[in-house]
Amino acid sequence: MNAPISGAGRYIGQRVLRKEDLRLLTGRGQFVDDVSIAGVLHVAYVRSEIARGRIVSMDLEAARALHGVHAVLTAADLGKFNARCSNMHLHHNDGPITRPLTEEFVRYVGDPIAMVLADSRYIAEDAVALVWVDYEEEDPLITVEDAMSGPLVHPDRESNVLLQIGLPPNPEFEKIMASATHVVTGTLRHQRIAQSTMEARGVVSNPTGMDELTVHIGCQSTHIASAAIAQAFELPENKVRVVAKDVGGGFGLKAQPWREEVGAIAASLLLRRPVKWIEDRFEALTTSCPARESDITTTMAFDKDAKLLALACVYNSNNGAYPHMPDAGMPVMMFMPGPYRIPVYQFVGKAWLTNTVGLGGYRAPWAIEALARESLFDKAARQIGIDPIEIRRRNLLTASEVPCLNALGLEIDNITPMECLDNLLTKIDVPAFRAEQAEGRKQGRYLGLGIATYIEPTAANGVFPLLSDHAQITIDHAGKVIANLSTHSQGQGIETTHAQIIAEQLGVNVDDVTIYQDDSTRSGFGPGGAGSRQAVVAGAAIIRAAKILTDKVKAIAAHALNANPNDVTIEDGMVKVAGAEAMSRSLKEIAELAYGDAKRLPPDMEGGLEAQYRYTAERMFTHASAAHACIVEVDRETGFTNILRWISSEDCGVQINPAIVEGQIAGGLAQAIGVVLHEEFTIDARGNPTAVTFKDYHLPAITDVPTFEYTHITTPSFSDGGFRGVGEGGMIIGGPTLLNAIADAMLPFGPLPDALPMSPTKLHNLMQNEPVV
Amino acid sequence: MSDHEISMTVNGRTCTSRVEGRMTLGDFLREKVGQTGVHMACEHGVCGACTILVDGLAVRSCLMFAVQADGADVTTVEGAAAPDGSLSPVQQAMRECHALQCGFCTPGVVMTLTSLTQGATKSDEKTLLNAMSGHLCRCTGYQGIRKAIKQLAAGEAA
């Protein structure tokens, strides 16, 4: 049962065209704003214009009097429906009490203080403009430095440190630092990132019946959304139906309903009317939980052979006022050792509260570990005087060293970073590049090569709800296949990949398989799109459910045809008996038997062709491995970084659909390019966001992203199917690969600044120095 | 607010409606004509998701008022495929090249590429690439869009 499938089957491993694309290319998808319900009221939020202060008075009369306005609600009006939000773990994690509307004290620019419900969004926005608020303004805390010395963001808390984590001090550490041959330190400041799903957040909440609620919402799991809504409003979870057919990107932002979505649902419950809130881009860029803002100082100690003796990190994160969950760097701490041999490890991390919008999780929330570690390896290589590839070779765990426990006690097993690096280096001629680079520098061309290696922890098993996934597969009476999965797609292509797995396992045509994952009441509970898990865990659940179903088909066919079940196979939707061509029956004929002719089934067999399985991965993590390289040229005239080449070498186990695997890698890499070169959620000294449209907040465009080259190696994982996750890897490794390339290119001008992004302005300033070649 | 009676052809059918002067063409097509394939994503004319054809030219429907399209011939993504439902060359190329993931930016990409390749219009790869620099996609890293552009420029998608 545990044997991996080969990876080159009829469907597994094939670049099957996506089923989703037919509706998405023709405008027939159904996103949340496409849902229309009679009598729906449209929400626009009244938001704080200051970052910190007390609301002295609010004049809502003019807004309430506007024609077409049904209600203007404050926190007091919402009353018990101004419910407490919980994160994707259905937990509060001791975070600040977070409700849709703030009652008295505003804590960031954009803090929702009232909501207008009107016949249209146009009218709702008109009414928002008629609301007058008087504030008693205080000086806001914008940065972590402000938070260290400023007054409390939440006066009910003891300090502005929301959470502190760390490893117990290791007495060996100071001794190693004192005696190590080489000690290297670096600080990296990660800017705040606007998540920028192309479809912003949105919800349509429809109270149905006495105590039922149907909610259409942009989410990453209908089940988590349903559970979080039920928890907030103390409703029975089985009465909250969440529907989400198409979702235009999630990335972590939509992992849980947050203030504005919960607010719209609250209004629908209070008014007993359908209510719709569709976030606009201004809201999305200013008040939709952004990500990442943190800094990390990393120290590495090496022996005379450039082998790591110890690693230490100090991490601080600007969590804003109401984060999805406190971020003191727990996953950063867990994944910092990565694929390396690190005997002694120290980590201290703090989450700081400030008067900025709360931080959210964003694709690979721990990705700063790879940025910090991999850029420091390059710095160490330069300081020690060895090649950046060589320093990795000396410190990467090799096949003979695993399984092992890393410095944190986490099991590292079945990884292939060294193999990925070897494979990468077959695609790039490093000595030839170095010669070109040296020649280029003489001519005033600044080329750089960056390399990074990592392991990606996928399919986490251990923290609720990241536990298991469920597959329920039916061959209907007409012989076609319907599967209800606990998964959810925000673009990952699960309707295609998981149909491929089913088609392969059942022996049917992939066109005859339809996947549903859009309704919390139709499928088993699952965490959906979170933690690069759906191929691994739901894929394995499918394999096991399909096995049960296949066995049943074989048993029915064997009984009806008087054959041995072991001689029965299903191929292309035909049920065949070995050596008896004439006895072949279509799956439809067997299904008709299973559903309609109980007397012809084996004794005591339940009718129908339905099977289900809930799968839990055996390991805490299923690791994917990778090594990437990129070559850049930085223009001295403009400071602009031009990416000339990018090669991805990865091992995500058995690939279900290489086109979709490469799509996941490419999407993550583009987001990483955005982090390193372009994107920045900027805030002025009074706490006002200043990048409020896509003209000011620079997402990478097609001209910023090169054509990626891919090379794959395939080492099956321990899970059924042999799959590994691939959702976050590009985002993790893209950053350090590009940062290292820029640092290499800029070497003649000195070290890079600490703070991302490496904008043309910053690089241009640095290039005012005379190059030292 | 002033109301205006307007009439236009949308995907081959005549639509007549009263609208406020301030209603954008994008909102009109979504809310009054039911063409929800028109996706509003930035509402500043930057991201391109809401692109449609007005009298054959690619237009950002968030930057145009419905009243400005009075009398115009409008095509949205719903009108891009052939009447029998078969995908247009642009749609087919995008499908074959895995040029989309979540699909939210996709309708605008389809319409801009359509405007530059429809009928006798021929565009080379560079022209199409430059046009795509006005479309934002957060999912794909543009790899499939680049491939689709190559295919369309080479005239392979038939």
C-alpha cells in the first residue's frame, strides 16, 4: 500500500491541461463578488484616519439620512455580534482581542469604527464620506524601535512584546564564539509586504432559516471558514455552510475570515438580511493584513575548514495592532537550520505590537530564514575566501547522515539538497561565468551569480487543523466519477491534479472525473490551502479511497462474471478479466449492477460504489529539497537589476503534473523577485500607508520576471503516492538566490544595505562609489 | 445623481438601461448585464484585469463610464469564444500553455491579447510582451503567458 506510484503513469506525471481553465478563460468562474442575492445590502467601512487615539465623538446622522442607506452600525450597534475573530487554528493564541469594529480607541490608520449598509457600494461609500469623527490623537508607534520605548498599544497588556520565544541558552555557545576560526554576522531587514491577491477579500453572508447561515467567502478552506464563523458567533458548526467555488489567490491572507469579513457576517445576523462586502484595492493595500515586516541578526561560527560550529539568531517582528496570530518567529526558528549540519543553535524572537495594521501569514511565513542564512553563507564564503558553492558542500547534510535529529530535535530524513545542487551545477558553467564576470567588470558591466539551497517542510502534521485530509470518491450509476475532497484551491489546480490521481488509480479517463471542494457541507473537514499539503495528504487519501473502490468494483465484477477478483482490472473505464476479452464490461454496467441489482452482488455487500478515506501523514514533515541559481546584471546608470538567467533544480517527489509543479515554483519565484526588488508597504511617520494603489505598490510585471529553467529529480516521499509539497518553495529560495546574485554583482562597490527591497535607488546610490575590481 | 438612458451591444446583444452618470463601464457590465467575467481588481487602470473590447479596442472598463460606451459595440471575455463554445485562439493558447492559475487576472489578459491578434491583426512577440507589461498576475510568474505569446506570435494557435 505504501509503494509509490512510478511518476510516469497514464496520468501521474503528465502535463494534463487544467479542467478549471475552461470556465476561467471564458468568464464563467464564480468568484465571491459574482454571487448575487435578492435584497443584498452592500457594506463600506468607516475607518480611522489616525493611527492612534481616542474617538471623542462620531456623527452618523447625515450618513444615516442618505437615501439608499439602510443602516450605519457602530461597535455598540453590533453588540454581541461584534464577535471575537480567531485565526486559522481556531485559536486566539493570546493575541489582542480582535473584533470587527473598534469601540473607543483606534490603533491603526484604517481601523474599522463603523459600517454603512446600503443599496449599493456607491451609496455606501457616499455615506462613509458623510461621517464625522473627532479624535483625541496620540503619537503612534510605527516601528519596532518605537514599540520598544513607547506607550502600550494595548493598555490591557503588560508590554508591547506580544510574544517572546527562544531556545534555552547553550553554555557551549560563548565558548565556540570565542574559539572559532571565523565568525560572521549579518542583519537583514525584511520590508512589509502587501499580499496582493488579484481578487481582494470578500464575503456574501446570507442568514437562511431560523438558525442557519450560508456564507460565500474568499477563503483557503471552506471548513476553517465555517468553523471560525461558527466559533465567533456561537453557532453550531453544522448550521454554517460556507461556499467558495473560485478564489482569486490566497497566499495566507484568506486563511481565516478577519475583521471585515466577520463584520459583514455580523451585520447580516443582526439585520437578518443578506450582506455583501467586497474589498477594494485601496482597502487591500492599506488594511488587509500585510506580511513579513521583521529583522533578523544572524551569527555563524566556523572552524578552520569552513564547517559550521554554531548559529545564532535574534529576530524581531512588527506585528501591528491586530495580527492574525502573534509572530515571534516560531517557524523561522524551526526551519532556520534547514538542510545543514549545525551542532549548536541559539534563537531569540519577539513579536512587537505597533500602531500599524496587523500582520498576516503570507506564502512561506518563515521565508526570512533562507534569506538570512543563505546570504550569510555567501558573506562567510567571501570572508573565509572560499567559493559559495564549496561552503555549502561542506555544510549540507549528506545522504549518509540522515535520518538525524537537527539541533532543535526535529527529524530530518529523506532529503536531497546535495543532489539538487549537483543537478543544478550540470546546467550552469560556473567557471565560464566567473570569466565573463571578470571581463565584464573591466568594461563596467556588473554581473553576479547567486546560489541557494534549502529544504521545504511540507504537509505539516501536528498542529490543528494541519492534521489530515479526506477523500470521498463515488462512481455514480452512470459510471462517472465524482470526488468530494477536503481540499480547497485558490489557483493551485486541484480539480486537475487530484482528478489525475483518481483517474490513474481507478483506471478511468481523467475527463470522467469531477472534483468538488467548494462547499463545507459536502466534503470532509480539512485545512485546505495551507502549508503545501494538499498533494501529499489529500493525494494519499485519494489513493487509499480509490483502492477501496477499485477492490469493490473488482469484487462485484468477479462475482457477476464468475471470475477471480485478482484477474479483474479496470482500464480506460472498462472492467476486464484477464484472458477473457469477451467478459469485458463497462464501468457503467458494473455501476448499474452495484446500484440497481442487489441480488447479483456478493453476499452481504453494501450496494453502490462509494468509498472514503481520511489520511494522516506519518511524519511531522515531508520535505522537498531544492537548489537554485540566478545570474543578474546591475546597471550602474540606473541601479536597475536585470535577471538574465534563473535555474530551478528541485525534488518534490513524484510530480502529479509537471506543468502545475513548475507553475507553483514560478509563482513563488515571482513573489520572491517582488520582495527582493520591488515591493514595499510604506508607512509615513503618522502611520499613513503611502503605497495605496498598484501605481505605488510595485508588483512584479511580466518584464520583471525572466523565463525560468527547470530541472527535476524525483525521490518519492514516504507518503502513499510519493508526493512532496511544492507550494512555498519558490518563495523561500527565490529571495536568497536573487539577493546573493545582486550582492555578487555589487561586490566591487561594497556590501549591500541591510534593508529590502534592493530598489534601483539603493543600488544606484551604492554604485556612486568607485568600483574596486 | 443624474440618470441616463444608454444602449450598447454587449457580446452581440443589445442592452438598454438607465444608469447613473458615475457608474463605471465595468460595474455596469457586471451588475446590469451579468457579465461577471469582467473582473475588478485595482480600479485604477493599472492591473488590466477588467480589460474589455470597446469597438474592437482594448479598454480598461474601470476607467470608463458606462455612459461613455453609449452606442458602442462591447465584447467581454464571455464573448471571446466562438458561438459553439470552442475556445478562441487566444484562449486555446493560454490553456495549452498553462497561462493561468487562480484565473482572476485572466479575462483581461485574454481580451488584450485578443485585441492584438484578432482578424487580420498580426502582432509580433515584442508587441504582445509590451502589452502584457500592463497586466498584473500574482500567481503564475507570467511563464505560461510568455509561452502563449510566443505561440500566438508564431501563429501556431489555430
